[in-house]
Amino acid sequence: MTRLHLSNKDVRTLSDDAKGRYGIDLDRKARVERISTKKGDILLVNGKPWFFLREEAPIPTLRFLLERQILPEIAVDMPAVKFITNGADIMRPGIRRIDPAVTKDAPVCIVDETHRKPLAVGIALFPAEEMQALQQGKAVKNLHWVGDELWLSLQ
């Protein structure tokens, strides 16, 4: 595991990217570190694991989403929870509710239908309308879930 402090220029770039993608204001004077792990790179903002990188794009971690829900949500039924927290992709039959803001190839937060707690972060394979019309098949690619290497490295 390697740690690297981001330059002021890189912090500004991250701040602009986070504002554009998620509408969050990141303090441009924040202390940001990039940690490289086997699972991928994590960005710590003032010591908190806020983002992981996928193709150099910042995606909020579950730790961040437990504090501030900023992604469109997809709610799944309780029987699907066990599979999702073991890394399975999200299949259409287990989905109970789809946020209309879901867009194709964009990050989404997977929550359980009862408690609405974040279980996973994934990439939507379809926009909300198409996903709603599906009867079966894979709807979301699971990237980060409760109990995965990234989650455990954030403990």
C-alpha cells in the first residue's frame, strides 16, 4: 500500500470533478491523499475515505454514502442482500425501486428496501426507464460492497 499527497492543482481538479459529477463542494484546501491498494486507489479527504477511482474517475465509497447520500438509489429486496454483499451483480428481478435519476454507465447506490442503508456502489447498465421495463437479466455492475477488500481496507 502506497500513500501519496495530492498537489494543490490535483485537489482543485478533484474538487471541480466532484462538483460537476455529484454537486458536492470539496474544500480546495483539503488535505487529499491517494492510497494505492490491491483493489484500486482510494482518495482520503482530510483523513476520510471519500472516493475510490475507476478509470481515474472518483466514485463515492460506501463510507461516504453512509454520511451523505449523493447517488441515485436502487432498492433491492431482502433476499438479494446476501448475494450483493458477496459481490454479485444486481439482477432485475431483485430490484424493487429505481430512482428516475439513474442513467446508463453512471454510479448508483444499492440500498435494501427495508432500511434503505447503502449496501453497494455499482454502475447502471441501463437508464431508469429501460431498467424498469426489464423483466430479467443484469441491471447493475457491482463495484464496491459491504465486506469487500475496499470496505475492509477502510476500517
